[in-house]
Amino acid sequence: MDKFQEIYQIGEDIYLNPELGFKEVHTSSLVENYVKKYFPDVVIERFAKTGIKFNIGNKKPLHIAFVAELDAVFAPSHFHANPKTGAAHNCGHYSQVAIILHLFRSLIENEKYEKFDFSMGFVFVPAEEYLDLEFRHKLKDMGEISYLGGKPEAMKLGIFDEYDLAICVHAMGGIFPERSIEINCDLAGFMYKNYKFKGKAAHAGFAPFAGVNAYSISTLFNVALGLARQQIDEKHLVRINPVILESNMGVNVIPNEITVGTDIRAHSVEYMMKLSKDLDNMAKGSAMALGGQVEIENNMGYLPFIQSRYLSNFVRKAYEKFDIIKVCKDENPISAAGDIGDLSFMLPCIQIGYSGFKGTIHGDDFIHDDIEYIFSIFPQFLMKVLEEMNEKIDKTKLYKRTYEEYKKAIDILGGINEK
Ligand SMILES: [Zn+2]
Ligand SMILES: [Zn+2]
């Protein structure tokens, strides 16, 4: 079987057998088998239940990690969802795994990796999507993981300590008439908050005036939030999505408790923290106005992802010499988030987007379309990126922070993410 066919089959196999985060058993065994087949001497390190890491060649002063995400999304209505688990590959992670494996094989063919002035490692990370939280909280309680996201978990385990930079790839959402890539697509960070509004129960007919309506307090809070949007600076690409998480309402009782949950997404941590305080004030003010109370809980999600412009420049240069790819989208930040943001706190990262799909990303019909591009041409392009980087990366332009520094930053942000 030729390289393309084999890689495409692995991609399809993962696509048709989607697994949620920290449960990617089949997916990671496919990775392991493929790697061992072509690189029998490999030393594989397993981490965080299903994560896989290995290096090729001797370590050089500059050490690069290729990162791929193993997990699927919870999307039971997707046309290829697993009927039992509801998992579906509508974020394209299956193709990342296949692409990175293709690159791996091209690098070890004739020991091509020896040509480069940097050494390379491969990290297949579980659980990028922030979901299935009940299961993950259970894993946390059992002491099997500390973080709900795979990359922060890997960071804690020291998986990335030896690397100087990381290269990731990700499917681009949307239809592109021409073969495209994307660089410098920054992602928002996010935190989420729970506001438990407390009132006082009373008979709704007999004595409503004796109660304090917690639902009314939450309505007032929602109105304040709506009006406050005018005061939110657009440049931080903020998203706020308040929803009712819990209530115990019945029509004949003045509701005495309701919990509103909301995320706050922004491209700046400082701005996210400012908004967090603003929302707290709105919640407290609403409770005070109607004679009730509010309890506030903060949870840190992921940090914003600011892509390394320095490293993206090498991608752009490779693109300019690579005719088959026609479009390079640049500088289109979005308000989705990813745990690559956390990783980029420790070391410079880029995430190169690739087109070739149809349907809606995270929707019900997402699937590969231009298979030659995804599973063959794009991995070849990544090799060109490496050639472009060879002997040109100036280590003084890179940064490195420790896991301890990361933990400190998250703690300041109210990070209850870690147990
Ligand atoms: Zn996703
Ligand atoms: Zn994704």
C-alpha cells in the first residue's frame, strides 16, 4: 500500500471510530502501531491515559514538537457519530493525526530528519475539546488527571519541557474554493462563572410580597449584561453566553434559587478579568436591588492563543514557494478557544490551518472532501515549512516558561481548573 493510501485509511478509521477525550484508546493504538511499524526502535512514552509521545533522532540544541489532538466532539446528531457515545469527528482532529503521521513517515524515510539543524518529537494529546466534564471530573476525583484539558495535563506531566517550540495543525471551518492554509489565527481564552442567585420562597398567590424572587434577580442581571454590551471593547472579540443552569421553579412558589452560568471569552486575559469583575458587580447589584443574594464561582477554561508571528513567517515563506496551495489566510482572529492557548504560555506555538472539508465544523455533516490535499499535499507542505526553518531559527527569538509559572498565572485567574 502506498503512503497516501495507508494514511488516508488511518484517517478514515479514526473518523469512523470517534472517541471522546481521555478515552481515545483505539485512536492511540492506531498511532502506536503505525509508528512501531516504520520505526521499530521507537521509545514511546504514554501519558494522561491515551497520550503518546516519542522523539526521532538524537536531541539537538533546538528541539521541535509536532502536536496532534486525538479526541472527537460530543455530537450525537452528526451523521457519523458513534451511536453509543455520541462522539463524532466534526472538528477534524482525525485528520491532524493522519497528517502528523504522514510527516513522521516522510521524516524517517532515508533518515531525512538528520538533515535538519533541529531535532523533532511527536506528541499526540488527548482531550482538547472541553466536554464530557462529568467523566473528567470523575477522573480528577480518582487522581488520574489534574486538568480537564489534555494539553494542560501534559504540561503538568512535563511532556513539553524538553521542547523549544510546537507546531500544530487544524482543519479550517468553511468551504474554500481553492486549496488554502491559514496562519496567525489567534484564539480567545475563556473562563466560566456560576452565579447562584438566592431569594426567599413564599406562596405566589397568598403572599408573594413575603418572598424574594430569585428568577427576577437573574432577569435583572441579564438585562444589565445586555445593556453593558455597549461598554465592551470590540477589539478583544468578547463573547458572553449566559444560560440558566439550575432552578427549582414551580408556578405557585416564588422561586428562591436560580443559577446562571456564563462563559467569558476574550483575546486578552486582562480584559477577561476586568469583565469578570464587571459581571460580578452586575450580579451583586441585581441581587441587592431586589433584596436577595448571590454566590459567585469562577472557573478558568483556556488561555488565549496568540500565535508566534516569528514562526508563522517561515510558513508564509514556504507557502510562497509552494504552488499547489493557492490561498494563505492571515490575521483573522476568532473567538473560539483551545488548550493550545495554555501550551503557548510555555513555549511559542503555531497552528497552521488547512482546508479540504465540507459541511459545518462542529456541525452535523463535517467530513473530508479533498482527500489528496488533506492527507498527501498538506503533509508535504509541512516538510517544506521545516526546510524553510532549517538553519534559520534564532533561538533568542523564542521564549520559555515553566509549568510552575503557568500554574501561578492560572491561580491568579481564579483557576479552579486544577484539583
Ligand atoms: Zn473543536
Ligand atoms: Zn479542534
